[in-house]
Amino acid sequence: MDFLPVFLNLKKRPCAVIGGGEVASRKVSLLLAAGAQITVYAPTLCETIRHWADAGKVRCVATEFDPDVLVGCALVIAATDNAAVNRQVSEASKTRGIPVNVVDQPELCTFIMPSIIDRSPVIIAVSTGGSSPVLARLIRARLEALIPAGYGRLAKLVVKFRDQVKQHFTQAPRRRQFWEDVLQGPIAELVYSGQDAAAEKALQQRIESADGSKPPVGEVYLVGGGPGDPDLLTFRALHLMQQADVVVYDRLVSPAVLELVRRDAERIYAGKERDNHAIPQEDINHLLVRLAKAGKRVVRLKGGDPFIFGRGGEEIDTLAAEGIPFQVVPGITAAAGCAAYAGIPLTHRDYAQSVVFVTGHLQDGTVNLNWKALAQPRQTMVFYMGLHGIETICRELIHHGMPPSTKAALVQQGTTRNQRVLIGDLETLPAIVEKAKVKAPTLIIVGDVVQLHDRLKWFAPTAVNRKS
Ligand code: SAH
């Protein structure tokens, strides 16, 4: 631990601020919030400090710095743009044993100012050891949702490049903008995903090409949004969703999940209903490429898991061919989500030793499967997109030797507050679908494990706005 975090009581204690500009005013504002008795020493004052002086909140002395004014002070802050004065303040304070902070010069400080989340009486203070104020601010902004495990390593990366960046970008605002981009963009993502060497290389390139005319290349995150319940998202999915500039989402993504995407991200609906694709797959692939080439961080949000009947493979294939960086975040697939929330274990030592995930909707619109391989004893079958072909599915399984009394479950809108579970067998299932007006998205689970539902069901939500 390089610094010991402490919380100081400065109420009515004399504090000196050397410097009267905007930077000084931000420190004065904090000291005011802490109830300190502040004297500002500066030949000229910015609007904000002048305003406080007029209102009697701070005392101002319009002189050059004189070390004697520090006597009796509880705390000193130097915020001048004169390096010699800053150093003089630092040394004078140290000799007198007074804690001193020199803005943006950690080597001259005996204490550093944390980033603060003020929820009085609870205060959360964040420090990066003075290595990067921008980073501290970003941590603060994210604390409420989640702190990625890689932040420590990100800070190390910043320290490593800090001087180089300072030399390259001589103006502070430009430098801040650069760090903001780096700390929120693909380079930080590389660090979070454990690719530190690649992050370092990318950062080096980014610094070198910073003034070039080439626009930055964005990145695409293919994210599994799970079956509906937002609590089933992974931390990583949530983290990327909160960084996105654009989100391209499917019909299956639940509104509660979509709600968690960064407020000001652009939202593009890519549709995908049976036989009614809002945007053809070809176009979605190219849309992702186009957005990434415009420098955007694109979250391609899919229901369930992107690699299970999600065409995720096709989309990243196009990205790979175009050299666009991408990542894939797994999600809880409908089979896992629906089985869990319906109390139907997909395997069980007494009933099933294997489970197969099957699509009930083939590209040519038929259900043309290897029925013989599917109709095996002690195997659970999970049909995705099977509602339309339910009659064929049940008929063919019986035809290939499965007892008509084999148990089957329909799970509609699994894991959501509208979840419905209907139990039947291969003989009765098509009639149940019709009678109960079962609608997509529905998953069909076939096999002896279905009989466990009666004993193991636990999820009993109060339905909201069920349309059927
Ligand atoms: N990639 C998705 C599946 C896409 S295919 C995943 O991994 O879950 C679409 C089919 O998934 C739907 O027709 C339906 O059969 C199933 N499905 C998806 N979400 C579901 C849900 N919440 N409840 C029931 N079935 C669901």
C-alpha cells in the first residue's frame, strides 16, 4: 500500500490554498464541503473563487506566496501554474510538518486527493496513488454498477505510459481526452480480458498515431443476453453493455436486459422473427463492420448464448474477414435457463445421461432431422424454435420408436415474470399448444426428466401483461 487512506476532520480548521485559478477552485470547493476555514493566496482570482470571497466563504490574500503564512495550517494545497512556486510550497509545508498536496505533481505531495463518492454520512474515496486522476474518476463513475477486476492492471499501464503521453500531448485537455478514450475503449478491454501485452502494444501505437488522420477502429462485442431475467447476465456482459456506443439487438433480448445498456448508446433493432427478419443477416453483418470502422464500440446483443442457434458464428466470420477486433461473451442459453426455472434437470442419473440441443426450424423451413439418432432412450431433447413444427416433431419421434407417453414440457418466456410451463407427452403436446395458445419464444423439452418438474418446480412468478 503506497498511501494510507484516512478521513480528515477539517471543520473550522485553517487551510491554505496557493493559487486562484479554476484548478484551485475545485480544491476549494471540496474543502468548503468539509467545513474548512480557507485562505486563498493568489495575485489574481478566477470568477468562482471571487464569488466565494464576496459571499464571505473564503478569505483571499492577493500576494505572492510567503512561507510564513503556513504557520498553524492544518492542510495546504498548491495549485499554481508556476512549478517553482509549487515546489516552494511543498518544501515549506514539509519542513513545518503540514500535509501538502500539489495538484498533478504526486512527487511533491505528502497526501493525495481521492476521487469521492459522497453519500453522506457514507463517503467512498478512490485513489490511484496519483498515477491518473482520469482513471480515478472513471472508477468512481462505475462503482455503483461494478468494478472490473482488471482496474489495477490498467492503472499500471497508465503509469508506464504517463510520461510518454505527457510529452506527446502538451495540452492538458487533449491529454485528458486521450486517457478517457484509452481507459474506456478497446485498450482497456484488452487489459480486462487479460491481454496485457497486446494492450501495451496497442497503446504504444495509439500514442504514435494520435495525430495521424486515420480514424480509430472500433470493436464489436458479441454478447449473450441470456433468456430474459436480467440477473442472469454475466458481469462481463453488463460491463460491455455499459460501455457501448451502439447496441444492435434482436427480438429475443428482453426489455429488462436492454434497459441495462448505457443510456445514451444508440439502439438499433435487428429483428429476427420467424420468416420476418427486420434486417437481413447479410446486412446485419455489414452493419457491424460499418459501425466498427466508424470507430464505435458496438455491442451485438443476442438472446441466450450467441453461439447456440444465434448465428454468432456468421457475424464474427465477417468481422474476422474485415480485420475488425471482436470479443464473444457467452450467455445462459434458453435450454439452461428454462430448465432451471422450470425445475427440470436436463440430465439425471436415473433418467438421462445425455442431452441434445436441436433446432426445430431449418433454413429451408422444414423439420428435416436425424430422427433415429434423436429418438434414443435415456436422452433429453431440447428443441429451440420448435413451436411451428411441433406436430412433425412429436409424430416423427413416435414413428422412430419413442413411447407416445414420453413426457414433454413447453416452457414459454422462460425465466421471465411471464414464464408458463405446460406438461404433456408426445401424444398430447400439439393439442396443448393449440388449446393454451402457446406463443414464441417457447422451448420444448422431451424426455423422462420432465416428470421431475412436479417435485422440483420452484419458480412461481406473478405474470405481468401476458398476452396469450
Ligand atoms: N441463442 C439463443 C437461441 C436463439 S433461437 C439461446 O441460446 O437461447 C430462438 C429460440 O430460443 C426460440 O424460438 C425459443 O425456442 C428459444 N428461447 C429463447 N429464449 C427463450 C425463453 N426465454 N423462453 C423459452 N424459449 C426461449
